[in-house]
Amino acid sequence: MCPLGGHYLDGFSRGPTGRLACHCLLLETNAGLVLVDTGLGLRDVRRTYPRLSPLYVNLLNVQFDPERTALRQVRRLGFDPRDVRHVVLTHLDFDHAGGLEDFPWASVHVTTRELRAAHARRGFVARRRYRPRQWDGIHRWRHYEAARGDWWHGFRCVRDLEGLPPEILLVPLAGHTWGHAGVAVDTGAGWLLHAGDAYFYRGEIRSPQRRCTPGLALYQTLMEVDRDARFHNQQRLRALSLDPRARDVTIFCGHDWREYEALRDGRPLTAATGTPDRAPRLPTRTSAPPQRSPAWTRDALPSDATSRPGAHATH
């Protein structure tokens, strides 16, 4: 997506438009291939309207390219798309769930609250962010109550997702949407936490002082459903990113292009990655610190190739 705003949006572009990713993961597991988010799908490319809202297509200046869809990228990586047995969603916004119907045979995992909000579509923003035409052909829904979970690095989480290995967790991070969640994956070499849209800009974590570009700060405000929850969860993610006890956790969001590039190229996300290029400091929302519990630990699994998920970044 290339919205107007340049560096006031993404912190690095020199022209009039910025650059945002739709960051997805492809996991190799002993339960088949698993997609974390799907980005936009082939049907969105081929017949954009009325599947998508003209307001958001134009506001975000969406670049429709069939080769960037998850389906085509899975095939380009050398896999059969029919081996994608599961899709785990951070939320059901159009730019995260548009490719669901490219994998109609897959089970789709999401929080119960998000599924309810997407079906209700209450309000101006909800009617445009949630697009039922993108998922009206999906019948293998697996939804989970966020409150009925365990703990992972101080966050309530949902594990034991139906049909999935225990190394994949849903981590509720409400605020951007009512049922928004992160997806944590134990790769064996450390954890990946796909934080979805819990934050949008690399400077919002990995630094004691929160920073964000004006464009993305405004967009997050326009799209939020619960400001207090959004700031609270973002603050918790920032604390986790700075916690020396959580050095094995790599956090990234759904749209920051610099984060996507670093992970795609195999470079670690460090404080340098989190240093904004031209982003101003923003006041940090204060709230009572959450009560932390010990990080979840588990006996090591055998080191064979199928015992833990392997991850590939797509966009």
C-alpha cells in the first residue's frame, strides 16, 4: 500500500507516497502449512468492487498485483497451496483477511469477539473495514474466547488451537479492533510475535520513548475502537521489547515496511531498527502496569524438522 504522505507516513520515503506492507507468515508444521494473516487475495485484485471499500482503497492507494497475493507467494516458495491447512488471523480487517477464499479448504482461527464484531459491522468504519464478501465462502471457522487462556510473558494467551501444534498461540491485543490478537510462534530458535495492528510504526516499541509518524498516528486513531486498550497493549508490547528476559522474542507489526525488510532479509530487529528516521516523539499513555507472570516454559521437543514451525515472511 502506498498512501500519500511520504516520510510523514513511513519515516523514510522521499517522494509524495509512503510504503506499507501487509506482513504475513507462512509456517511449516507437522499439521501442514499455516498462514498467519493472508493480506489481500486474488479476488480482491480481479474484482475489487464491491468486495472492498472505495474509501480505503483510495485512502491507502492499494497496489493490486496478483503476484503479491499469499496464494502466488506460497507457490513461488515451492509449496502446494492446498497444503495450507490452517489460517490464523490477527483480525478480520480487509487487508488481513482478503485472501481467505484463496484457501477455502483451510480452517480459520480467530477470536470469538473479532468474529462477532465482523458480523455485526456496527458503525461507519466497521462497515468499511470488515468486508463479508471476502469470507462468505468460509465455513471452517475456529473461534476462541480470549478470557479463557493461559499466560505467556505476562500476556493472557490462547493455546491449544484446534488442530495446530502447541507452538502457535493467540495473544489478545484489543484496541485496534474489539477482538484483535497477536500470534506468537515458537520457532525453536526463539519466539516470533506477529502483533498485527497493535502498533503501526517501528518507533512505537524497542525504545523507551514512543515515537510515531504523524500519518500513522492519525490513521491509528481513526481506526481504533478502544483507545485505552490500544495504548495499554502497545505499552505492554514496548515493555516486552525492552525486557532483557525476553531477548528470544521478536516482535513485529503488520504494516511497517522497514521491519518487513529486515525480517525478509534475515536481519534482527534491534533498537537501531526501531529508531525512527523522521518521526517526532509522542507522549506515552500512562496506565497502571500489568501484573506480570512468569513466561511460559515447556520441555524441549525433539530437534527433528517437523517438531517446530519454520517461518517464511511474505507481504
